[in-house]
Amino acid sequence: MSNSSQTRPSVKKLLSVPIIFVSGKGGVGKTAVSQAIARAKSKSGKKTLWVGFEDPTRPPGELRRVNKNLFELNCTAEEAFEEYMGIKLKVPGLGHLFSKNPLIRFLAKAGPGIHELVLLGKLWHERRNYDCIVADMPSTGFGLAMFHSIGNWSGIFRGGPLYQDSKGMLATFGNPEECGQLIVALPEEMPLRESLELEAFLLQLFPENPPGFLVNRLFPDVKKHAMARNVDVNPDQWPTPMAESIQDFALRRCLLEEHNLKTWREAQITIESLPWQRVYPESELKEFEQVVIGLEKQIAERGWL
């Protein structure tokens, strides 16, 4: 358990910093939450970059404009490495030629953590071009590997441009005034427990910048109906988890989520949440876009921006 319970930032505080990493277990809705945050930031007048990493459904390195203030980047290692070489060589076009050299390509792949380092390095360099960057981090394991690559490189090597930049990234990502880590979880046992493990790892890397927490897809609160339906509020006492009706399912779902959230309360985490988003099949918008728009609205209604 973390000893930073008194210093964990609120969601509102996290959303006020220039760089926001949205992390968590796969399937908790990081992409939808991060895009909703980016949309909300852009509508507040901030020039905003949403960053996804190595999405195979998009062209490598694609940067596209969504609206006046919002841009989306599919950050990929090969394109980021080529751009990085161009920046360091300071000769237009030479970075492309240099990065295509077979020896350089071999070293880029064989070097410890270079793949992960250049992905975060691209994001770090882009901070000069935008008011806000929102990063949709890969699932917990790969996301941590990306951050560990910074520490590993700065610890193994003692010179060179990559070393200097890795030290700069550690300073930026470890500064709570410049960067925030938002851990997203579902109100389910495994995501909630893994979020605490993720917090512990992040605190090892950035001890002065504790992450914040957000519960996504929280079911509507119908606990007040528990006594009327004679349902024990403790799921461990249920003779069977099977619901007898739709109403009974809704009640049990709510009670189970409340029971699961004890994991965070015992860790002294303030529960901040976004509700389950309803989608409409008849809408012209795709289901994912409906969810993002709904989450964006909820973020605004909560006054987080």
C-alpha cells in the first residue's frame, strides 16, 4: 500500500497539468476516457494533442486534426526514431537516411529500451508544440516498460543525447506541476487491485508525483432498494449470485461494485467516478464515439476542467 494517501491528487488537479498519462489494466476504458479528456481540454481553448501508441488500425506516425484545437497522433517507434535522429543531426532529410542504415537499425532494435524510450521521447518533445498532451497508455505491463526504459537508460549510460533526454524526461514526468498520472479502473476486483500495484510501481519511478485514481463505468446507485427486496448488502452472504429478474440484477450489480470499491477505500483513496454510458443503436454515431461524447459531458458536469 502506498504511503502517499495524503498527497494523491484529485482528478481535477490532474487535468490541470500540461501532460496527462491515462493508465490502467487493459479493457477499463482508457482510450475512451483519454479521448474524452482531450476533447474537453480542446473545447476549453487549449491546443491539445491526444497520443495513442502503435495502433495497427492507423497509419504509422499519423497526425490528424480533429477540430480547431484537437490533434491525434498514432505514435510509432520507427517514425519517432527517424524524427529523433533528424533533430539530433540538425540536417533536414539526413535523419531519414541515417535511420535506414542497417547498422543503425540493428542498434536501435538491440539497444536496451530504445523502442520504448523513443515513443515517450516523441511525446516529450511535442510538449513544446501544444498546451496539453493526453496520452492513452498501453495496458499496465507495456506502459510500465516504457517508463522503466527512461530510468534504465539514464542509469546504464552516463553521456550522449539519449542520456541527456532521458534525464530530462524523468524530471518532466516526475514534476506534478508538469505531468500527471491518472489510473483508471473498473469497479471490479482485479482492475482495482492491479491499480494499487501500478501505483506502487509509478511511485518507485516518480516518488514526488503520486498518481490519481478514477473509476470508470460505475453502475447507477440503487442500493436503497436492497432492504425492500431483502437482499444482503454483503455479496459474500448471498446464497447464490444468480439474479431473479432485471431489477434484481441491477441491485446486485450495484451492491457488488460498492463491495469491490472497499479495496480503494481501505487504501484511503477518494472515490471519483464516471458512470456507465448508454449507447443508442439507432444513432448515426458509432458506439465508441457516443461513449466518448457522454464521458466528455460528464467531465464538464463534474467541473474537472
